[in-house]
Amino acid sequence: MKTQSTLLLIIIMAIFCSCRASNTEEQTSGAPVLEGPYLGMKPPGDVPELFAPGIVSSVFWEHSGAVFTPDGKELFWSRAINEGRTPRIIVVLHMKQENGVWSQPELAPFNLATYNHINSISPDGTRLYFFSAQGEQPSKAWVVDKTEKGWGEPRLLRLNTIDNPGSVVNEVHEARSGNLYLSGPLDTMPGGRGIVRSRFVDGKYQEYESLGPNVNFPHKGPYTNHSPTVDPDERFVIFVSRRPGGFGTQDLYVSYRQPDDTWGPAINLGPKINTIGAGNSWPQLSPDGRFLFFTSTIKPYSDNDIYEKKYTYAELIKIQESIMNGWGNIYWVDTSFIERLRPMDNK
């Protein structure tokens, strides 16, 4: 696996370096020194703000939320570097704080295939989860252990190899209890997938449990529920849904765990968050629980603008080469909404 991973990294690096080289050079030349928590960015309020523009949010498509280690000194996220092309290349990027200063983005050492999507890091910081896919093959969930020398070699997650053979799972999040929350098999959902939990009992993952009809909205339409991020103590789960009544093509929702271990009504995070772009996805909680990171796509112009506003070619090129070119970016927002939206009977 080591040789295969190394060869793949060489190929990806070659594409990464050549793809939009002028923009990359523009962003990295004279790069600012980044110090302090969250790359030294000013914390947002209750209205989402672009996270680290020109460093994390870029002219490329950011394909995950920002995933920090519990100590806040390492950052991972996924980026599509040749969106719309074949093969589609999505890589996990990595930044690290050393002597108080953040490094520039580099490829994470565990990229495996042409599609690599960071999921989460365990609350104790010892395990990193991601999923990968090659071509038309189903995605597989992997785990990487933290060692004294750094992050080790990826290994297939037991959940979809030994304990549940043949299953396809992704978007894995671990709670402090060891329970895993993920997108996985669910017979009652369109496409046979939904948000499920696997309890960790006596060193073994148990059968999948649906988070119930409030989260896995029962319907006949093509709506999906996916990308759960769970509070480390399992008090609530934030996820993505296309159910009716949202503000965009897909919105972020929160559901609170009830005293009887069921999950309460799915509550939309509201217009301040869910009107940022056309569709929000990949929510991630910061290690201290103060912030929510997520991706959103904002179209730089409407379908009619190109005719009504009479853009020049130069203006269109400028838009395409800007961070706000319509690809996905990473946003962050204060999590004060969690207590504000919590139902009174759950406080």
C-alpha cells in the first residue's frame, strides 16, 4: 500500500502543481504569516463568514468542512483541483501549527485514490476518518491512527469490512463513547441510504440503527439526508437534508437527542445560515464546540444576468478566477444557534 500511495501522491502533486498554476503562485507568493487559533482568523458571529479566504477557501472547489485536531494545531480539508474533468481529482490538504506558526497547505500523506474526502477526527485525537473512491467504484471508509511520528498508514474501517461485510459507509463521525454516526445502509430511504448509528460495545461495532423518522425523513421523493456531524457527547446531530421547506437546494438541520435516546424533530438552522449559498453541506464542529464549519456554493450571477448585465469577456474571466466564482467555499459561524434552537422540553 505504501508504494501505491506514494505513486498516487506523485501523480496528484503533478496535477495539483500544473492546474491553475498562475492562481496558485499568486496565492502562495508573499503568503502572510498565520499565527494563533483557527489560522488567526477573526471569529465570526451568528452570520456565516468565509473561512481563511485565499488560503483555505480558494478558486478551487473546497469539498469538505474544516476538520481540526482536538488541540487545534492541525487542519484538514478536501479540495477538488480539477472539477468537471476526468478523472475527478479530490485531495485532502493539511496544515500544521509549529512554534505558533501555521504551515502552508500541503497534501496529506494518506491520500489513496482520485477521490479523497476528509470526514472527522475522534474526540481524543487518535483516529482520523476519511473515505475514498476510484472511478466508478463505491467509496470505502478508512481510518488513520495517530502515532508518535505523525499519522500512520490508512486501514479499512472495521465497520464496513469485518463487522458489516459488503456495506458501503462514509461521512464517519465518532462520539466520545466510541459510537459511530455515519451515512450508511438504510432500507427505508431512497437509494437505500440514510443517517445511522453503530454502537461500540465490547470492542465491536453493532448493527446499524436509523436515527429515526425525524432525521431520516420518510418520503417518496428524491430527497436525501446525509453528512452527520455529532456532538462528542451525543446531545445533538447536525446534518444535511433536501426535505421540503428549506431555503436552498439543501439545508443544514439539527436534531436533539431525547431522554429516551430517540432523536427529536429536525430543525432548520434558519435563514442566516441556510441562505448563504445555493446549497450547504459537510458540516463540521470545531474541537471546542464554538464554531460550525460547512461548505456552500454561491453563484456569482443568476441565469439571466449574463444577458441582462452585459458582462464583458474580461469581467467573466475575473469572476471565474476569483474565490467567489461559484465553486464551493468553506464558511464558519458561531454555534450560539444550538441553544437558541433547542426545544424548551429538551433544555
